[in-house]
Amino acid sequence: MAILTALNETKDRKYVFPGTARKTHISNATMAKALSTAGASDFTVHGFRSSFRDWVGEETSFDGAIAEQALAHIVGDATVQAYRRGDALAKRRKLMEAWAGYCLPKTKSNVLPMRRKPAAA
């Protein structure tokens, strides 16, 4: 959220990953290079997006149209698009929070409480 907040304060805030040219996003080649540099040259951005869509469809009860909107896909035919003017931001936020919870490693605590409950009499 700190990155997105800072990005929102810039002049060109249309893209989370803006390109070097004004009003463009970074290129596929740039993303591929970033993945390769990070040691993930066997992965693709499309694969990440596909994994997200499969997870939504198979593991959750979120509406498929919300998932498509989260992927910035065009939803519906021309008639549906003419009437669908909302951005479903609150629903997309819940979806992305669920996705983050799914992707983040589950931590296990080895910390024990300092006080024990008294034994039952």
C-alpha cells in the first residue's frame, strides 16, 4: 500500500508499473528481464495471472466477473459493457486480500504464553 500511495502522488498514476514512455506500462521484455534477474526465468507473467484466475475459479466463491476485472480483462459484450460502469473496487479489494493471504507463507509461532491458566479445581 505504501508503494501504491506514493505512486498515486505522481503525475502519471495510471499504471502500477509505469513504462519509460509517458502514459505506458512497462514492457513484456522488462517483466521477463525482472523475473530472470530474480532467478525465476522459468516463470511468466501470464503464468502468474493464470494461476490467480484458476485459484479464484476453483478455490473461492468470488464472482468470475470480479476476477476478470481484477485482471483488467474486458467483461461481457458491448451491451454488458455499456451498462457496467462501476469498478467493483471494494469487491476487488476483498479478492486481492484473499489472494495475498493465499500466497503469503503461513507462519507458525513457537512463542509460548508467559502465564498459564490456573488448573481447574
